[in-house]
Amino acid sequence: MESPVGRLLLAADEGGLIETAFAEGRTTPVVQPAWTCGGASLSEPVRQLEAFFAGELRDFDLRLKPRGTAFQQRVWELLCDIPFGETISYGELARRAGNPAASRAVGLANGSNPIAIVIPCHRVIGSNGKLTGYGGGLPNKRWLIDFERSQLFGQHPRSPVFIL
């Protein structure tokens, strides 16, 4: 689908959304041979992403089926708890995961998030407030953070707000 942050590849099955990837991101998404184009399982994810980008939706209500380790799954669940328009540091995410010393591990799990935007990995930034890696590229991470903040406050902030 087309979006303000570029083309997105969505993959879903009857169990839920499996992937949302940037077509021109850090790594090119791989279309699996068994996948088919379109289908009913994508209609709701596309509708909600369109509503999100139109400023009409802040919280996604989709069945998600990300594939990953138990630790990655835990980190991705915690990402979904970060409120719309807010950011936190990797250290804070590690603290919420129960291991304050695991900021690198949560960073790797964050970077492995297969369902970008819906699982809001873009809301995690460096402890110094600077943007760090993002599969869709730092300009898209900046756009997503600024977009969400603008929905809350009506204008783009000069710098992101974060929780240490």
C-alpha cells in the first residue's frame, strides 16, 4: 500500500497481520512464494493504516501474529503500551522488560519488529533524545514521531518528548 512514509508491504493470514515492512527500507522485504496478492485478511489492516495516516486513528485494533522469540514477543508487547505521540528510551524499554541492563537486547528485538508502525518501534529513541536506527530509515522515524505529536498538539514539535 502507498503511505506518507513510502510503499508498505503487508502480509496477513487468517490468524492476523504477520508483517508490515517498508518496501524501500533498510532491508528489502521478501515476498514468500506461497503468498498471494490481496485478500480479505488485508482489508482491515489497510483500512486502519489509512485511518492512522489520515489522523483518524491512534490505536490499532488488529489481530497480530508477529513471528519471533519469546523475548522479542515480550518487547513487542511492551512497544504497544507506549502511548501515541510519546517516546521512550531503549533503557526505559529494558527496565519495563524487567532487565534494566538489557538495553542492547531490547534494541535488537525492537529492530526485529516485523510489524512496523502498528507495533510502534518508532517510538523508541536513544537515551540522549536522538533518533537511532529504524528499518524504514531515520527520516521516516522522524516523520512518524512528528506526525503523532502533531495529532496531539496541532503542530510539529522541535524535538521529541521521551521518558528516561
